[in-house]
Amino acid sequence: MANVTGTYKSYDQVGKKEDIEDIIYDISPTLTPFTSSIGTSTASAVLHQWQEDELAAVGTNAVAEGADAGTASADTTTLKSAYTQIFSKVVQTSGTADVVEKYGRGSELQYQIAKKGKEMRRDIEHAFVGAGQAGGSGANDTGTDNADNSTVRTLTSAQDQIDSTTTSTAGANRTFTETLLLDTLQDVYEAGGDPNQIQVTPSHSLVVAGFAAASGRTRDIESGTKLVNAVDLYVSPFGECAVVPNRFLDANSCLVLDTEYWSRAVLRPMQTIVLAKTGDSDKRQMLTEQTLVCENSKASGLIGALTA
């Protein structure tokens, strides 16, 4: 139907108010399951070190009556180490940007600081379980200071701190199976570990959920309209483990963890530093320095070389 001639329409209006909701929607994931599950300790140098030890293998222990005591045997401890890594984010806003009225936030500077803080927590989780870092001193090949900053000091990721005897890997990526999980749980148990958590990627959490549908198993269906298709506690012959999806976990790995033996050693806690004011702007640096510590490398297991 044609418009009535002379009708004043919204298209022609001047001075219309904007219709913007006074909230900012952001669903970027901020949960850090690994970092949240482990303890915190203190570092006092950029090279953080700790010791591991283990008992001798069991064996027949019988001596003749009246025999000499024999020769003593002593095993030294194993010294482990990891370098601290500096995490940093910078925020800078103009004076005008901070005071003009805005939707969804008051101070632009404080909003950006809060946002960058969340980003740093994600970056730390990524360094711990997603980056696959072997760790490094940040020095150049001659062992002296890296003057051009082309090499930075990095911590050692979790996958690179787990002992080879409790690691399952392969020459090519393979499907994540319950057999792989049980074999790794057994390896950790036989080494003396008591894992309490299995961290998996979102896609591998679907695989674990499928374990319950294996032939010969029964499932509990709650009354009503709720259908439960998840495994959040895996009970094996070697104990109970919580199953925890981690969005930041390396896509080709699964971690079998005894979280009691993991911690992050903090050299410099999270801080917001006021930087020198240059002109009409305010600048802040958010910074922390820390490393990841696997207090006993055989207390946890790794299933690597998985298809994503």
C-alpha cells in the first residue's frame, strides 16, 4: 500500500536518540581449569628449582644370620627446574575517551584493565597446557643476554614436564580411546601416583561421554524430561578421577593429573603499573612473572598424539 502523501516519516527525522543497550556482551571463555586446580608457591629467582626422589625398586630382602651389614647404597635426588615467564598487557586511553559518556561502562581505562586481566589469565592457562613450550632461558646461543630480545624466557608447559614412563605417544595422531586412558592410569598408578583429574579438550569430552555407551554398560536415566549424556566422574580400577573439559588444552593431548603435585611458582604477582604520562593519555602495564612446577613428574600422565 502506498504511503499517504505528506506523511512525516522516521527516515526524515533529525535528532533521533540512539537505541543502544547499556551493557556489553562478551562470551569469550575465561574459565582456566588447570590454573584453578593447582596450588601456588613462591619463586625467588628466574630459574626456579625443586627436587624429586623415589624409593628403590622392591626386591627380595633376606640376609644370613650373623652376616656383616654390607655396603650402604645411596641414591641422589633429581634436580628439576623451570624458568619464569613474564606475562604483560598494556592499556592506554586518552583523557577524552575516559570521560565521555559511554554505554556499558563508566571509565574506559578501568574497563580495558579488567578486560586485559581476563586475557592474561587465558594466556597463562595457554602457556601451562596449550602452548607445548619446552621452556628456555631467553639467552642467546653463547649463553649471554639476548640483546635484541628476539628470544624471551619461557616456562615449561605441563606436557613437557611429565615423565616418559607415564606418557603415551605415537608416531602419528590416533583416536582417543578408553584403552589409552586406562593404560595411562595404570602407568601412573604403578609409578606411585594417585590421579584425581582427567583434563580433556571439548571434542575429547564427547569421546569420554561415549565410554558410558559401550556394550555391556548400564546408564542411569533421571526421571522426568532430562537426558544426561556426560561423564563427569570416571571410576577405574586405579581410582576416581573428575573429568574436566578445558578449552585451552592442546588439541592433541589429554592430561591425567594428580593436582596435588602441581603448582605455579610466582616471582612477581599480578600487578598494574602506572606508566609515565605522555601527553593527554593514561597508560598502564599489567604484569606478572611466574612458572609452572610439576613437583613429581611421575604423579601425572599424558596421552599425546591424539586426533583433535
